[in-house]
Amino acid sequence: MGPAVVAGLVAPAAVLAAAAGAWLVLGATAACVVLAAGWGAIIVAHLRNLDRLSRWAGGDLDAPAPEGSGAWSLAFSALHRRVRSRSAQQRELAQTIERFRSAAEAVPDGMVVLDTGNRIRWANARALAHFGLDPARDVGTPLANFVRQPEFLRYLEKGDFSEALVIDSQRAPGSTLSIQVVPFGTDERLLISRDITRLEAVARMRRDFIANVSHELKTPLTVVSGFLETLQDADLPPRAKRSVDLMSEQARSMERLVNDLLTLSSLESEQNPPQEAPFAVEPLLRELAAEAEALSKGRHAIALDVRDPAVVVASRRELASAFGNLVSNAIRYTPDGGTVTLGWRRADDATGDALFSVTDTGIGIAAEHLPRLTERFYRVDRSRSRETGGTGLGLAIVKHVLMRHEAALAVASVPGAGSTFTVRIPARRVEWAPATST
């Protein structure tokens, strides 16, 4: 039996004892009067304590628990301890939240907490400046009301937050923001915004510098190559002819490098949007297969697998460049006697996306190299890259072309067994040909 039960039985026991004494001394009537008076006093005491408990429960959360007597004293003491414990936990939680908010305010990036409907729950001061938010007015408002760029709305709708999105600031014209969403918990997202205006300016200067230098190199390289071709046709001593041939080879390598740099600069230029138009994919793939056979010179088996003919709305020239780079890479890194397969099909999932793939039986790529393949001048094997004549920019060109078309590149490879490079083109750019009955 608990202490509260024991304490609660004291008063009834006392009343019963008093009634028994009254019975023995004064008779049954006196005993009934004592019982009625005692039980009435007990009921009144319980009602008073219940009233105190009710008033306390309906009052201020920080109010101390009431004082009582008997069993109620023990109950109120337990409530008082529980209230103190809860208050301590609330203070600790409030301090934790305040420390988090202080840390978030000290971060140089903007931070916005969103719910699953992308409505604003909280934002730090830097985010308020980035998006022009009012913390008192805009909590609970969809963030899309303040960031109306179509690319940002597509970013939220797509739900792929593996990479940051770069957009122009609507709040400060001329400024550039990098935005990335990080899901956390069960129903919340953290949006991080960063002002990268200076970084973008430096990147723009770098791109302009490379474009200008490449453009300036193109003319003298053309002149040098022309004179070297003339010398190759001349009657030269064997040693001089070997030197001229070597110079011609290096000049061609430099021309390829300059051309690739100019292509990259053109793809990165904000003043050069892709010239998009609908075109049938199958003729383009047949052209690529023919070019692959010419590049292979019979050393490889070239296969073409077009399962689902379609029309794509895109820049045919840019996609031909990207697809051609993937095909030429496959041929360069596949030993003689290997197979290179060009494929086109509808994705197996419900998206309706299109998949272009280049599969080879070449040397393959180790897993640690895969994340860096599209970096400029990144080499898996520098000595072999020199042998194959690559510039190290082919996959960087592929990356930028696909970015301009909202497409993505996936790479699967097994060292020694070959690789598959797959381009996923979004369904909104593809019109599938109707199925033909057989």
C-alpha cells in the first residue's frame, strides 16, 4: 500500500473510531451523528482540494502546485516535483533553441527552415536579407511566393537536392545566390542560401580569360599548321621529316585543345542560350555510329540499338557534340577487337525520360575516379590519355551540354570489363513515336 493510500485512510479510520466510541457511550444515534459529521468533513476537505487542483490546472503553467493536507499533501508534492522537473526541461530546451538560433545567426549563409509544403517556419537574418522576408509576417507563407524564378520552382518540384542551384538574386540585382535544400527530420527541410557574387565574378573572369586566350591562339596555330603541312609535302631529309611530323602532331593536339576550350567557353556563356528545335533522334545516332566506324578504322565492332524512336526538342548540334564525345571516348579506351554499343530507349520507370547510352568492353574505370570524370583536365591514367590523344575536356563538355538541356549523366563501370555512360533526357523534351502494330 502506497503512502498516499495510507494517509488517505487516516481520516476515515478516525471517524470510525469516534463513531464506535460514541456508540458505546451515547448510543446508536450519537454514533450516526458522528459518522455523518465526520464523513461530511472528509467530503468537504476532498472537494476543497479538488477545487484547488482544478484552479491550478486551469491557471498559469508556471504557477506552483497548491498545498494540501493528508493524502492530498502527498499528491500535490508529487505534482510540484513534476512541475519543477518540467520547468527545468523547458528552460534547458529553450536554452538549446536559443543557442541554435544564435549559432544560425552567426553563420554567414542564409538558413530557412521549411515544412513539407515548403512553407517558412523560421529564417535567420542573412536569409531575411537574401529573400526580403519579414519574420513576423511571412512565417507560414510558401517560399515560392518570394523566389519566383522558374528554375527554383522546378528545383523544389523535382526534389533532387544533391547539388546546389545557382540563381540571380531578385532582392539585389547583380547578385548571385547558391541555394541548396537539405531534408532533415520527418517533415522539415533546411534551405541554405549563399551569396556567391564574387565567386561568380572570378569564374566569369576565368572563363573570359580562357576564351580570349584560346581565340588569340587559334589564328597563329592555324598559320603554323599550314606551314607545317607545306613542309610535310616538301622533299626533306628523314630526320627533318620526322621533326616536322612530330611538330604537326603537336600542333593538331593544340588545335583540338583550343577548339575544346572555345566550345566550353561558348557553353558557359550566358549570352549563348542553346538554339533548340525538334529533331528525330535516330538519324543523329546513325551519323554517330558512322563516325564511330570511321574513327575505329575497323578495330572495333560498332552496334546501334534504337528501341524507341523519338523526336527531341534540343540543340541538335550540342547533343551531337556531347554524344560524340562519349562515343569517341569509348573507342579510344576500348582495346582492338572490343565492342561499342550506342543505345536509345525509353526509361523503364514511369517518368517517360529518354536514355542514350554508350556501352563498351574497354578497360573500365575504378570507382574512386567516377565522381571526378567530368572535371576539366582530370585524367584517370595520364600516360594512356596522352597515347589516345584526348584533351581532358571531352566529359566537361558533355557535362555542360547536359546541364543546358536539364539532362543528367550516369556512369557505371567495372575495371577490366567495360563502362556504360548513360544520358537521361527529361520527358518534357521527348516525343515518343507511336508504337507500330506487328
